[in-house]
Amino acid sequence: MFQALVLEKEPAFTAAVRDVDEAFLPEGDVTVAVEYSTLNYKDGLAITNKSPVVRSWPMVAGIDGSGTVLESSSPLWKTGDAVVLNGFGVGETHKGCLAGKARLKGEWLLRRPQAFSARQAMAIGTAGYTAMLCVLALERHGVRSGDGEVLVTGATGGVGSVAVALLAKLGHRVVAATGKTAEADYLKQLGAANVIDRAELAAPGKPLQKERWSAVVDAVGSHTLANACAQTRYGGAIAACGLAQGLDFPATVAPFILRGIALLGVDSVMAPMALREQAWSRLARDLDPQLLEAMTTEIPLSQAVEAAQKLMAGQVRGRYVVKTT
């Protein structure tokens, strides 16, 4: 027996930690002893049932996991291997990692970089790995340090916190936008050169505005993303990866056809393994472990539901790491 955060749909939605056995696990060729998981925005949506994230019931929540292989019939893995799981529909269509054990497919797993412990890997989690994917997307577009200010929206969240730390480490002048202006010192500790109130971006704005940003990492969407596009400098780029404000994009084509900006969509769930390996390799190189610790709060599995509710209420700074055993 082991504990898992189980989501049930009938007769009414429930999210609760309870004891399960291995018969409860789904099909898969690798069984992992999960040491740590984490709470991402998508986990919060699933656990609070605020969005139809889960498409198979009952579900074990947790799109991320880090631990060691217990059993494997996959040629890719052997008992004792240290692995990381991010996405691939886990916690949505396949039972996830907010549990003591998970049964997964070998091709979904990544070898945990030696630079990170299981706990650190989950302090990064999908949020931090997505932040690195955004940085890589901007670099592929040609964004370089010294080009100008880089805006990070939702900066006190998981994606935003890691993005601020990464971009600052790489030499960019980072401007962090947040609704939590009391967290300015925290953001400057991570490397932000300036902090602005998200209200400057959150309301409807003009199609073209004063050029400010050489690049943007946006985890917010909606009017915030539209305004970020309207303020991006000629030839600049926006990496879009989130929807904290909304799924809508109330913008015009003006910034794209008059300033030649690029909107780069960033997906973490089904990203190919080669890109995942590149992202984790760069995280091992470019993310300061001390800053990672500064943005991390560890909780036991028993507190995950309450923490998810706080996450969705906008009461969380940085990253939650969940000890699953």
C-alpha cells in the first residue's frame, strides 16, 4: 500500500489523499518509486476542478515526478535508475505522480541530471522546465543579452520565478511584472532589475504602444499577452506558455506586420525528448541552486490539496515541492 492524491468524478468531484495498492496503477513498462512531485498551475486546475484537465477517471494527480526505477521491462531503464517525468498526459489521461509509486512508459522518462537531487528536480518541475523552453525559443529567434529589457509576466509564479533567475544569469536586464508588489525584494533576489505592477498590462490597451521589450516570457495570456506584443520592439519575440489571466488573445495583427515581432508558442507536455534533454542540460548549467532553493517550499502529500487551492487563489510564491512518502 502507498498513498496517492486521487481525483474522483462520481457521484461528485473529490480530491483526497488515500491509500491505494499496485493494482490501482495503470499499464506501463516502468514502475517508479516517486520521491518527490510538485504542484504546477495545471495540477492546481485539476485538483480544484477549475478546468477540465482530467480526461480519465479516477485519476492520480501530478504531472511531474522524480524518483528511482523499481521495476522495468523497458530496454531504456533498469532498477535503480534516477528518473524525471514531465507531462506526456500524466495526471490528465494517465495516473500521475502525486503518489508513492507511479507506473509509466519508458519513453516518457528522462535521466535525472547529476547536478540535481530528486527534490531539486521537482523544485524545477514542469514550470521551471517550461521556463527553460521559453529561453531556448527566444535564443533560437536570435534574442541575446544586451539587446534590451526582457519582460517576464506572472513573475512570482513557478514559470516566472525560474525565468527571471535564468534570464538574469544569462546577462539579460529583466523586468518582472507581478500582482504581488510586496514581493519586489524576492524578485530582485532572483535577478530582476526592475519590478512593475501587472495592472500596467492587464487591461485592454492600444494595438501598438511604445516599444519597450526586446523579448518577453509570458505565462499569463489574455490582455497581458496582447499588451506585451503591442510593446515589443521591432524584430523582438514573445515566448507564450501560459493562460493564468485567460485563454483569449484580444490583439491585432499590427505588431506582427508593422514591427515584425514573433509570437513563439511553447509546449512542455509533448515536447520531443531531444528538446527536453537540451532544456534539462541547460537548467543544470544556468540555474543557480541557491536561487532555486529561495523559490521553493516543501510540503507533505497530505497538504497538497490545500496548497493547490492556494495556488489557484494566487497566494503562492515560487514553487511547491511535494514529498510523496
